Amino acid sequence: MLASPGPTDLMMRLTDPAACERVGRVIERARKDGAAWNPRSSGPSASGSEKQGEKRLYLNVPFAEKDEAKRLLGARWDKDRRKWYVDAERVDREQAARWLPPSF
């Protein structure tokens, strides 16, 4: 009822702490395999500078490492979000692991 429509939506209520931990591990692993689609953040209106259909992977790159991220991954600056990003179709999470936020 509260979820956005889509083929991967799942809502359930777990009360067993062990079951909650197992589901948490599954979700954490799944996030590392591919970016979750968020209908509120896709398309040009989300950041003002995304091209239609472009999937971005945002990075936490310290200023001192920006040139290395640009050279190794082709990182680019999103001035609206004030973050470095790469094309998620071209750069996998293993390549970008050094600069990914902890939630990935």
C-alpha cells in the first residue's frame, strides 16, 4: 500500500530478530550487486544535469583524490549535488569501492 509500484516491491513485517538480521544481510548484499531504482531520483529533474536514462553512481571523493578518481574512473563533478559521480553502466562497484559511501 505504501510502496511505489514496480516488479521488485515487497512489503512484509518481521518480528523475529534472527529473521530481521537475515533479511538485512540479503538486502545489503543485493545493494552491492546493482543500484536500486528510485523513481523520485531518476531523470533530469532529480539533479538538473542528468541526461535522460543516464545512471549515476555518486562517490565520496576527498579533494586531494579528485584527480585520481577522474583518471581511474572518469569521474565527473555534479555541481547541483556537489558530488563526484561516474556512469554506473561503465564503472562497477568494485572499481569504485574506495569512494563509495558506507551504505553500499
